[in-house]
Amino acid sequence: MNSNLDTLKRLYQDYTKSFLNKIILSVFFSLIVAVATSSIAWLLDPAIKKIFIEKDQKLIIIIPALIILAFGAKGISLYLAKVLMIGVANEVRKDIQFDMLKSLIKADTGIIDNKHTGKFISNLTFDTNLITNLVSTAILNLFKDSLTLIGLMIVMFYQNWKLSLIAIIMIPLASLAARSLGKRIGKVSTEAQIKSGELSTYLVELFKNHKLIKIFQKEEYEINRSNKFVDGLKEKSKKIGIVFVRASPIMETLTGIMIALLIFYSGKLIINNELDINNFFSFLAAMMLAYQPVRSLATLNITIQQGLSAAKRILPIIDTKNEITDENVSNKLNLNNCEIKFKNCNFKYSKSDNLVLKNLNLIMPGGKMTALVGHSGAGKSSILNLIPRFYNCDSGDILIDNQSIYNVAIKDLRNKISLVTQDTTLFDDTIKNNILYANINATEKEIMEAAKKSFAHEFIDQLPKKYDTLIGENGVRLSGGEKQRLSIARAMLKKTPIVLLDEATSSLDAETESKIQEAINLLTKNKTTIVIAHRLSTILNSEKIFVMDKGKIIDEGSHENLLKNCSVYKNFYEKQIRKD
């Protein structure tokens, strides 16, 4: 966003334009507020003159009744205007938050890897509230207070134009002070948002690492850390509050000076019979009523600056462009054998990183299991990430049945692939819905069949609510083996010709592993399967095993062949035999 004007235009076009009818109606009610407020000040002139000076008995009921009517109209209209703008603000907040979440969901895996969780949460909550204030408070006050001030100024000029000129001096002085404060508040708000993001990140870490804190007895250490995060946010919030209240002494001083000047000058006018006492009191009432809208308008810049600063942080998130796209590509992936080829592939996770895969060439036979073996960081997981296009190769090509994955629709490509990972991902939902995530149209029978084949039905059936059991955040109520079995059940339900297994049995004990291996055999039967495993016992029957080191294939072959001819593989195997 290049400027404040561009930001405002964007907020209007994308988020407030559709609510223009409600905003106009709110402006109409603001106009009634302005007229009612001005009427209250104007009515003091005849009230003092006719009732108190001339002692007119006819108006002793009429004028108070009109004042009550004016206050009532003001109160009701202000209520309706605020209700309308609160509704608009909440709709705008919802739309912005939805767009942020949609952008997050659709973002490339590489973008997500670089996301700061706490900062995003802060953007989603802290910043959207500031934009809401801009949309509701700022817009409403701009029209309400401007119209009210105009109405009161008309009354003031009607009573005495000379006194009005003195009163007007206050407005530009207050505006200049508020402009300076607004720039400061924008900077401090950004700093507060950063601290809020840091606190949110820390909160996520506390939930994730709670057991770790307990076992290492780091409660006091974390309490001290938490105090630093909370204290940091407190200091920034304090600064915001202080900047806000700086407006008070400025406004009070200006108001005092103005009233003193008015009393001095009006006194002279009254003494010289150039001003009636009733005109003065009506003028004074109008001026005092104008105090609130002038103060509100003077501090309006602060709210605007906060909202604009927040928008400038949020809109780039919404506008994030994905590198992994299939624009103008609608070709379907036509599968026969499901052979996968890597041709001269080079890959790194970011521009500043070293190559993770270096001129990689390999063929994974269709309908068979291919295993990847190597030390951590050898590039095994990167191969799995490239096949469904979580990332793109920097150069080279990946072919499935001689069709480049870069020339087919991403949706169709991923529809042909199932994934079971080491870090099982589950949602805070029921067991049924977690399995159903793979195929929303699956029947109850198909869900149960997938669970039975993955040996998940055994433990599900023991639960009080069975398949309707809530499993908690990321399956916190389940063991590692149980979570893994649900993950496999989900993959079974998807029924794809290509299966990717990343340390699929890593969380299982020997007994469970045996069962799961049987389930994996069912899952992968006659399917193109790429498996990563530290436990070589799970890949002994693989059609082909690739041994990797530093992003390259250093050997390939069957288990028996590699035992004889590959020292790296033999070393892996012997270490595990001794361990077992």
C-alpha cells in the first residue's frame, strides 16, 4: 500500500461499499442528532428572553417540552446510528478475518513455513479491531460530530458573529495537536501489535510444550519468561494510553483560553448594550455543546492512524501471491501405470538456502513400493514434498506416466495422492469427521471399513462415544499409535493410486507396528508407493530402495543387493539389527 489514501480506497472498495446504504442511513440519523443538539442551544434564547425576562406564561410549558423532544430525538437517533455502524463494523471485521483465513488456507506450504503464528493471530484479532474502530467509530463520529458542529456554529453565528470568530480559533489549533498525536499513535500501535504477536506465539508454545516444562521443572523459568512478554505488551499499551490522554490537557487548556476570551469580550459587548444576556447564554450553550464534537474530531485522527496502520499490516497478508499455481492449466492427469520420474531436479526451500536436491534423476516404478533411505537432511522428505507440489523444483521436471506435474491441474494431481506423515495431523473434532476428512461423501460403512483395515476400530469401539468421540486439539486424548492409525484410515478412505508414507510407523511399538504394517500392505497393494522409513524392517519388500546422501542418490537396488554392495545401507541395517 503506497499511501493512506490508497489504503482507505481499498477498505472502501473491498469491505464497506456493500454497506453504503446502512452508512447513509446512519448519516441521516447523525443529521437528526445535529439538528436536535443545535435546537437545544437555540431554544435557550427564547427560554431566557420569554420566560425569565418577559415572564411569558404561554411558553413555560412549550419550550421545556420542545427541549425534552429535542433530547429524546437526539438520544434515539444516536442509538440507531450507533447500532447501524456496529453492525457494519462487525460485518467488515468478519469479512477481513475471513479473507485472512482464506489466504492462509490457500497459501503455499513455503509461505506457511515462514509464517509467524503469534503475529498472524495478533493480526487476526488486534489489528482487525483497530480497523473496526476506523470503520465504525471514525465514520460515525466524522459525520455526527461534523454535522453537529456545523449546526451549533450556525446557532453561534446567528447569536453573535464576533464571538463566533473567537470560538473558531480553537478548531485548527486542536486539529494540529491531534495530527501530531495521530502520527505517534500509529507508530506505537505497530509496536504494540508486534508485542501482542510475540505473546500469542509464546502462548501456543506453552500449550504445545507443557509436558516438557513439567519434566524439566521449568515452571519458574517460564513464569519469568511470561512476565517479560506480558510486561512488554503492557508497556506498549501504556504508551498508547498516554498518547491518547495527551489530547486532554491540550483540549482543556484551549477550551479554558477560549471561554476566558469569550467572557471577557462578551462582557464588554453586554456593558455596551451590543449583546443581550439571552443571546449570550444561547451562544454559550452552543459553544459548550460544541466542545464534545470538537474534541472528538480533534482526536479522530488518532483512531484513523491506528486503523490505517493496522490495514497496512493486514492487506499484504490478504494479497499474498502464491508461486505454486496452475493458471491456464486444466489438463487432467491420465494415469495408467503411475510411474514417477525425477529428471534433473534441483531444489532448495528458499533463495538463500543451499540446494537440498542436486540434479536428481530417479524412476519410481508404477504400482510398486519405492523406499528412500538416508541420514536426516539427505533430501528424502523433500522428494515427497515435490510430488504433490507442496513446493516446485527450481529446475528440472517431475513426470507421472510421462506427464509433467507442472502441466496438469493441481487439484487433479493432489486428488490422486494420499499422504501419511510422521507428524500426524488431526483436528479438534470427532474421530468420524477426522477420517471423513479424506472423502466427505463416504458412507458410514466405508468409514468403519477403513478403520478396521487400519486397526483403528479396535480402540474406537472401546470409547464411550465411539466414532463420535472428540479427540481434542491435534488428537491430544489419543496415543501416538492411535493417531497414526487414524491417519492411515483417512488415507485408506481416499482410495488413491499414489501413496506417500513419511515415517508412517515411527510412533508405534513393535506389536502395533506389526499390525500397522499389515494395514499399510493393504493400503499400498498394487499402488505406486513412496516410503521413507528409519525402520528398515518396514521396507524390506520394496521393489526398489534408493540410498540418499546430501541431496543425491548414491545407490539403488533391492534390499539384498544393497546389503552386498552399499556400505552406507549395510551400516544402517546393521545398526538397527544390533539395536533390535
